[in-house]
Amino acid sequence: MKVFRSRRLAGLAGCAALVSGVAGTAGAVPAQAQARATATVSQSQVVATWGLNDTGQLGDGTTTDRSRYGDIGALGNVVGVAAGWTPRYGHTLAVRSDGTAWAWGDNTHGDLGDGTTDGRLAPVQVTGLTGVTQVAGGCDHSLALRSDGTVWSWGGNGVGQLGRGTVTDHEVTPAPVTGLAGVTKIAAGCGFSLALRSDGSVWAWGYDNVGQLGIGSTASSPVPVKITGVSQVTAIAAGWDSAVAVVAGGASVWAWGGNDSGQLGDGTTASHSTPVRVTQIGTVHIAGAAAGYKFAAILGTDGSVWAWGADRYGQLGNAPAYGPATRPVNTIGAGSGITQISAGSWHMVALKSDGTVLAWGDNTDGELGIGTTTGVTGPVQVTGLTGATQVAAGTGAGFAVHAVPLTAVPDLTGDTQARAGQVLQAAGLVLGAVTTVTDKYCTHLGVMSQTPAAGTAVLPGSAVSVTIGQAPPNGCP
């Protein structure tokens, strides 16, 4: 989920050797080099990112916004992604198939869990975590669920959102949430957190100024407390100041917390510190839920999407009402093929069964991924993105896990530096660091070794480093 950055709140990181870094050769690729390009050998799951990038939350090594998606080629075998945020900036989390967690973007409060508060423009591994199955990003904190059913937390903790029994800020490495076991799902809001246990109970901790902990009071808690009045929960979502739960395998949906924009969907704008049932969704069977900045949505098993709450930017999927929709509106009909939804600050993204991704709502920073910054009030397809298996939305940004082909690194033995660059370019790779060594006997001119080795399967855009033998200054004997 996500929310706001400050610029929108006006109203409201003997041989002698020489080493040098070299970029890939630009320009047209000769036909001979194209013939050397190698075939796809397999696939890997990577994170596609687009939109706002002011703190490096797109993970591409820059802080340049992007209105079309690009892949984080440095991180393969990804099985899940989550978007975190702060009131000003954003960070991103990912889980790899080996159970490690990775993060990038803003790190002011230790959001990335790498032991520092240094922002990162590319993925870094979260310190000391293994067996991770799910991650969640909140306002300035992060959560991870491990395969043993424990929840771990790090980052901002000024209101107890880490669930460690303290309110000490800047926890830069992960530690377990106090007293939680048997957890199957996690969610993070702004200053509060949720966990769903295998017995269908929901537990919450952190900030509780408008009842977002769902415990019948507005008393914040630095340790998990059981939400009252709801059971048999099968899915959860956390927003800016409210939360949503799907009950009894999709039979009904309940919400609690702040409601000034109708984000609880009960027909009022009165906040509730215990769950209330979201009304007027007919007989739709609910497959999932999402919550953003003062709005929420559910996905039906028939592919329909229902949404309620704030709608200034068309984030509910219809023409902007500029006023709260206090009850759900059916914005996308049955048969859409949508299988997952995620809510950002003022936009939404959705995954379709064919692996394409849809988006709608605000597009100020290119968060719809359509090559423009013009908002769209109904679903549009993220340009060119296919093979997606999961989506996430953040502050002005979108994310997806999708499959990309791997390429076998070509054999560069004997090539000159220029030739090696051309061959790599033809294969969709780039020339990385180049080490030159003088071969006084001229028996090994051209590329002598390369990393990765020839035949290694790598992601498109990967760099290949080479060592090149060159003739001595006075020529070969």
C-alpha cells in the first residue's frame, strides 16, 4: 500500500596490468557480431518498476522517474515484491526463491534493514533473514514473514509499529515481533501493522489514533493485540489509517479505523475502533482486498472490482467524484480476468490471468506505466509488460514480478575490446570492467578470460567483465 509525499501535502543512496571501467559499445551492431548472439536458455523472475523514483525506489541505480517499466536486472529469482513508503519517500522490498529478502530506496529510519540508514539506489540484502516467504512495507517500517510462522520487523518505531514492545526509532536490522507465531499473512499501514494467524484471528500493533488496531479503543500498542469482533479471516490489507479483512473464505468483508473519506465502506464517515461490515456488494465472493490512502477495494472471484472511499484521482476506477464514496461501487465488471489488486497512494494496479498488468488513477509521476503522466480513471494496460505473476503499488510507483528470458554469455575469447562490446550488445548484454595486460610474446592477444564464463545464463542487460591481452609498446617480436 502507500501514501503521500510532502509536495502533495500542501493542503493536507612478466605482465603488468591496468584496470578501467568501460561501457558497452554504442551504435549499429555488425552482422558478424549479431550472428554470435546466443539463444535464450531459460527464464528468471525479476522485478519490473515504473513511476516515481525520487529516493531510488525503482531500484535502477538512478533517481530518475520513469513512465514506462524497466527491469531490475541485478536481482533474479524473485517470488514476491512489496512497496513501502513514508510521508515523503518510498522504499521497496522483494523476496527471492532462496528465502532471502532484499530492499532498496529510502532508508531514513532503517527501512531497508541492512544495518544502516543510507539510502540505496539498487537492491541490498536485508541483514540476517532467511526462510522469508512474504514482505510488507509500511509508512517507514518493514515486515517479513518467515516459513516458521514468525514475523520480523525493522525501521521506524516511534509509535511501536515494529511490535517489539518498545518505541525506539531507527531499528536498522530485523528482529522478531513479540509473541507472534503461526502467522500466515502480514500487512503494514502507516504506523501500524497487522498479522493473520492460521486460526483465522487478526493481530495488530502500533499507532491507534482512529481505531486502526481494531481493539475497541484508540490506545496505541507496541506489542500485538488481538482484534475483536472478527474471526475466520482469510485475507487482510492495511491502508493509511484503516484496515480491511476478508472473512469466511470470501463470504464478507469488514473494515475498521479512520473513515473521514468513507474508507470503511459502511455508508458513513464515522471512524470505528472495531470492525464493521462493508455493505452493498451483493453476492460477490471475495478473493482479495487492498487499501491505499483513504480508499479501499476488493476483488471478486469473478474478476469484478469494488472500491470505496476517496476518489479525487479516479483511483476507484470510475470518473472522479471529488467526494467520498461511502459505499462500494462496482468499477470493473465480472469476467475481467483480474486475479490480484494492489492500492497505491492515489492509483491502483491489477494483475490479469494472462500475465498482463492494468493500472488506473493518478499518473502524475508515471505510475500507470503507459508512457505519459496523464491520469486515467479506468483500467489501462501497463505498456509492454507481460509474464507477470504478482503486482504491488507504492507512492507514485508500480511494481510487478515477471518472467524474463535468460541469455547464455557468448564466448569472447580472442576478441578485441571493440569486438567484445559488439558481440555482447547483440546478445542483449553489456561490456563491464576491462582489465588489460601486456603480453610481451603476443601469444594471447584479445580477450583472455571473462566473468561470467561463456555459457553462463544471465539476465538481459547484465555486464560481462574481461581481461584482454595486448601487444607491448614496441610491438610483437
